[in-house]
Amino acid sequence: MGAIWMLGAVVSFVSMQIAGRELSDAHDAIAIMLYRGVVGVILMLPIALAFGGIKNVITARPIGHLVRNGVHFLGQFCWFYGIAHLALADVTALSSTMPIFGVVLAVAFLGERLTLPRLMVILCGFVGVLMVVRPGVVPLEAATGVTVLGALCYAISIIMVKALTATEPPLRIVFYMMAMQCAFAFALTGGHADVPALAEAPWIVVVGISGLTAHYCMARSVSIADASVVMPISFLQLPTMAIVGYVLYSEGLNPYTLGGGGLILGATYLNIFWSRRRAVVAPQRS
């Protein structure tokens, strides 16, 4: 079930990346994040109140939410910046370092075990990313470093979500994420963001809704399963976005992307298979 919820997050992130690309021609990353936050708050507040009442908007851990959302805001800015300056497949490949950071952080700070199968999965995913990016062969841009920084911030953010789920339900986590990020973006724009054109409204709705569903699915996923198990599933975004970039934006689809994506897909499948096998074997041994 944790894997299924993380797949929902993958689909949502793909949708948000497409919408972000469509909006990036006319708006900068901060403006896009503001639009996303406004739509998120408008949609999230009634949902949070309907499914749990006032307790979904009251927390005893405001500092935890503030720190987590500050880190996540930086990561999201880096991600949208990368979308505006790099090919979608490259952005996704660089963002795919997030599970690698995440597993290391989960082992270091959450006490999760780094088993040999998990290590093999991470190494395969990392090799797959290197096959796509080909450092030393393809010139690196400033946006490349910014995108990797975003991946690190996302990994830290997810680990913080895992810690918050001990006392905070997923709806509360997502509500505070939208409310705080809307406030951050509004402050950075000075309240003077451009009013989007009517034709852009569908993309703004998509970026807002997919932002909600992505983080709700992610919070549910890490509340059910170990972060080091479900986070590598996000590697699936790479082959998906490579195909989307080729079909929608005529971005090159080369054999390195296909080979790296295939390796990442195989590693993701093995991660889920080994995790389910351990879950079945453990009760039998006890």
C-alpha cells in the first residue's frame, strides 16, 4: 500500500511538472509557487475541515511545520527553476537523486536499516541517473546544480514528513504546507505577482491540485512504509518525463535515457519485490 500511494505521488509530480513547464514561459518560479499555494489553500481548507474538523488546522508542532516547509519551499523553487531552464528528462534525472539522499537520511536519522538489497537498488538507480546525465560528456549548467540542491531539499523534507506523521495526520501536514508556502511566496513577491491570463487558468488549477495530491500521497506512503522502501519508486518519474518531453516538447530521446530509465525501472521493481518478500518471511520466522 505504501508503494501504491507513492505511485500516486509520482503521477501527481508528473502532472505538476508539465503544468509548471507550460506556465514557466510567462511566469517565474516564485509566481508559479504563489499560484499553486493559493489554489491549494482554497481547495485544502474545506477538505481539512470536512474530514476532521478544526483539529486538522490546529497543531502543537508549528516549528516542525515551519522548518519542514521552509526546506521544502527552497526545494520547490529549485525544481521549478530547473523546469524552466533544462529539458524535462534532465530535470527528472537530477531530481531522481532525491531517493538516494533520502535513504541515507532515513538510515542516519530515522534508524532504518540499510540492507544489502536496498543498497543495490540505490546504486542501480544512481547508475541509471548517471547514464542519462553523463557528467563530463554533457556540459553542466548552473541550473543543474540548482536542481540537485532541490533534490536534497526534497529528501530532507520527506524525512521531516516521516517524523511529523508520528503526531500529525496527512491532511494537516498538507494544509500547513500549502498555507505556509503561499505565505512564503506572497512575501517574496511583495504582493505584486502578475495576474495570470484566463488561458493559463487550467494549468494553474492543475499545478495546484497536483501539488495537493502529490504531497498527500507521499505523506500517506511514508506513514505506512519505510521511507527507504518507498522513496526509490519516485525514480519512475525519469522514463515517464523523458517520454512526455519527447512527445509534447520534441525533446531528444536518446539511448542513454532509455537505458538509464530501464535500469531505474528494474531497480524500482526489485525494491518493491524484496520488501514484500521480507514482509511475508518475517511473520513466518516469528
